[in-house]
Amino acid sequence: MREVVVAGVGMTPFGKWRERSTGSLVAEAVAEALEDARIEKPAEWRVVYYSRARNPRAGSTPCGTPVCPGSR
């Protein structure tokens, strides 16, 4: 197994955000997580993962999705 670190966390408030895209919600949470981790430069991180709650009506399942690869 390889070493991984959870350096920071961020989240958006729970609710129905019909006026917002998934991307905008992810961007808000990722920005908060990077701030929490005190990471300012993209070279200081490799990848950010996000997960979302399941929407049973849409038939989707919870996921852990890599987003925003760093420049390392």
C-alpha cells in the first residue's frame, strides 16, 4: 500500500441546490479543503478527491472521484 494523507477537508451545506452545478459545489468544497490544509500552490498537492451523497431518485451511488490534479 502507498502512503496517503488527508491534509484538509471542506464541504458545502447539505440541501437541494437546484440553482448550482455539481462543479460549483465541488469547487467551493475543494477551495475550503485546500485552505484548511494551508496549501497555496498547486505544486504542493497531487490530486483532490471528492464524494457526494447518493440521489436515490436518480439511481446514482456514492462515489469518490479524483478532481483537480496538481502540477506535480
